[in-house]
Amino acid sequence: MGAFLRPDSDFEGLKQLLPLGYPYLLVDRVLQRSEGEVVAMKCVTANEPYFQGHFRPPYPSLMPGTMILEGMAQTAGLLLPEGGLAVLAGVERARFHRPVVPGDRLTYRARALRRRLGLLKAEVRAQVEGEPVAEATILLMELEDVGKAD
């Protein structure tokens, strides 16, 4: 595996590892990264674009489950070597336990289960202040030679 981000890695370093930009980068900081496990964080603010319509008043603003899953998949992507590109290939056994609202600090923990033939299978859990938010098994497919000049 390539070089690892140091804990509390800065946002700019994170953007170099994940080929995503605003508003799709759903990880703000890497707290821990080793060959088989990554712990990352997302500070959920009221300024997130999805809160403009999910949900409208008088209902509370809730982070969409699809965005939580995307953050989980991005965290799993940090288990792969630097410089590669992977896409979401599957989500198994996804469960949601509580809503995520503006002001929450979402912590993602991804653990590699298996990696072979260009596929990574990872168990990922999301928490807010130690309380379970979501869990799923994420499958990522590594793509080769994408965006590289001949």
C-alpha cells in the first residue's frame, strides 16, 4: 500500500487521496489510517447543500442516508493505495440506527475484510459521539488506466 496520511491529516492532503471535490467529498479529516483500518470524520454543518431540500420546514434537517453511505464508501476507499480510482460496486447489509443532523460530528470506521482481483470488501460503521448511526459492508471496484494519457 502507498504512503499513509498522518493522523489529523489536513483537508488538502485528503483531496489528493480521494478524487472528489465539493460538494461530493464527505470526509473532512483522517483520524487514523493503517493497512487494514481507517477512521475518518465528517463535521456536518447546516451549510451542506443537501440540507436545502432534505427536509423543508416544518420538518427537521436530516442528512440523507445515501450521503452517509457515500461517506462510508469514501472512507473505505482510503484503504486502497494512493493514486488509484475505485467506484462503488455494492452495498450489503446496510442498516441505519439514528438520524444525522447539522452539528453532528460523524465518525466513520472502515475495516478491510478482503481485497483481490481489483475488489475491496470492507466493513464500515458510522457513529456520532460513540452512538451507532449506520453500518454496511461496502464493495469497491478498482479501475485501471482511467484518465491516464496513452
